[in-house]
Amino acid sequence: MESVKRRDVRGVRQAWLAWALLLGTLLLGSCNRTPPEQRLREAMAGMQAAIEQRDAAALTDHLAEDFVGPEGMDRDGARRMAIVMLRRHRNVGVTLGPPDIELQDGHATVRFSAVLTGSSGVLPESVRVQDVTTGWRDEGGTWRLTSADWERRL
């Protein structure tokens, strides 16, 4: 009878130890969050991929509800512009230059150059080089594009 009690106590201890290890792992994992700049770079890469995959909805998902673009363009206007551009070209390419990232508390400004190509066949039919300045806001761990402005270089 005494050995049965010891096994029961040992089983309870092992169960508590397993729960404690699991909880500790979860707590350590939550402390080891992805740094803000890395999450921002991932959001930018997600936007680039959405353009190249011709997915206007995925592109729009990266925009903040209060997004503002050139000449007062809002989020819906940006979505419509993306749809027009994606319909015009069967193949779309985006190459970004190295970003200059300025992080503030929950906000960021990113400047970079972008080479945009579009074609209906193998060779690009249109090429644009633009200097781009973007504003971002961290919304609960997800970076959203709040503003964008670009100036054509070529």
C-alpha cells in the first residue's frame, strides 16, 4: 500500500514538473519575440511578394485602414491602382534597394529605391525606377503601411 502511495506521489510530481517545464518554455518563447525591425522587413517582403504574385488583396492587407498615398490616395484607391497595374501586365517584378529604416516608438519611416518592371511576355515592356518614402505603424505586433510617397527617378 505504501509503494502505491509513493508511485501516486511520484506521478503527481512528474505531472507538475511537466507542466512547469511547459509553462517555462511558453514564457521564454514569448520573451523571445521577433525584433521590430525584422518584423518590418518581413512585412516589406510580404508586400513585395504580393505584388509579384499579382495578389491585390494580400497587398491591401498590409495597408493600415487610414493609409494615405500621393495626392490623398486612400486605402481603397491604392487597392484599385494595384488592380489596374496588375491587369495591365501579366508579369510584374519588384526589386528594392537597401532600405534606410528609422524606428521610433511603434512607428517607422523607411526610404528605399524600387525598380518596377512589367511585361506581357518574357522581356520587360516597362521599367520604372522610383525613390520611395513610407511610413509604418506597429499594430499589435503587425506592421501596417500608413503612408507612401514616391518620386520617379527614371
